[in-house]
Amino acid sequence: MFFKQLQESTEIGRQSLFAIPIIIDALQGRITLAQYVAFLTQAYHHVKHTTPLLMACGSRLPERYAGLRKSIAHYIEEEIGHEEWILNDIAACGGDPEAVRASQPALATEVMVAYAYHQIDRGNPLAFFGMVHVLEGTSTAIATNAAAIIREKLGLPANAFSYLVSHGSLDLEHVVFFEKLMNSVVDRNDQADIIHSANAMYRLYGDIYRSLPRSDVAA
């Protein structure tokens, strides 16, 4: 089944992402409030593109994949408005959500989003599911644990973690849904494009974490 092949073909990228020092630091409680807000800020700047990307992907699918549009509509219904949750989390941390809304993303975030649009517009729209694989899989793997550890370390209220908690272990049904979706992709060229995109996304998404500030305070 293709989903298993996708996992196996991107495992090196997955392990490379989880080995990024700031992710290890966060999961071990070595994190500052400024770093957490910086993470949320970049999350806002890519999550706000999720719905437009899904819409663009659905509109460009070839006729043989017309049936996938229903699945994409389901994703849109699930994901729309999540960027506002992130702004609420930032406010709960004492940050300025409107300043974040008006800010420019880090270059790494801008490049990842641009790559996703490029794949849809100029490559294969199905390649977008490589990004979904990376972000969904990463979130369910570490988000819930990260939220609990960061909350304990920083003493923040529960409402500062709506984004992480909603995309953590409670979101496992999305992974099951995605697995079924990927197993419906049988064309080898499309499969290869999704794998290529996922491997690229592990690098590009990792670059967002690499761009976050590290400090002696969190060490």
C-alpha cells in the first residue's frame, strides 16, 4: 500500500527533523517563552495558507482524481480558521497577536509555503500531499508531549496550547484518514511526486525550526 511506502521512503527525513536541536530542547523542557512565541508566530504564517493551498490543490486535480475533491473538502472543513487559534495562543502567552498578523514570515517559512504553491501550480497538485504527510505526522508524533512539557516549564495556562493540543494525539483520526487517502493513489508517477515533495518538506519544515532562536537561557 502506498502509505507504507511513503513512510518508508521518507523515514530519513523524518529522523533528521526530530534530531533538530531546538526540538530536542523543547521536548526536554529547555525552552523560553520567547522561543515558544517565535514557534507560534511561524506556525501562524504557514497555517494560514493551509486552506488556500487545499483549495488550489482541489481545483487543479486531474479528472481521474476528481473523487479526491470530497476528501479535500473534508480537510478544508477541519482546518479552516486554525490560524486564529494560534493567534489566541499567542495572546494567552502575553504576546501581541495583531503584531504577529501584520508581521512578515521568516524566510524559511516563506520558502516552504512558496514551494507548496509551486508544486500545485507548476508541478503535480498531488505533490501537496507530501506537505500534509510531514505536518500531520510531525504534529501527531510530538505535539501533545511538547504541549505538556512546555506548559509545565513555562507555567502557561491551558489556553496557550490550543494549536499544539488540537494537532497532537487527539488528531490521530486525521492520520487514519490520510492513510486511506494515500492508498487510493495508485499511479507510480504521482506516488513518486508525493514522496519527492515529502522529502523536500522535511527539509524545508526543518529549516523553520532551525531558524528559531536558541539561547543560553534554554540550554
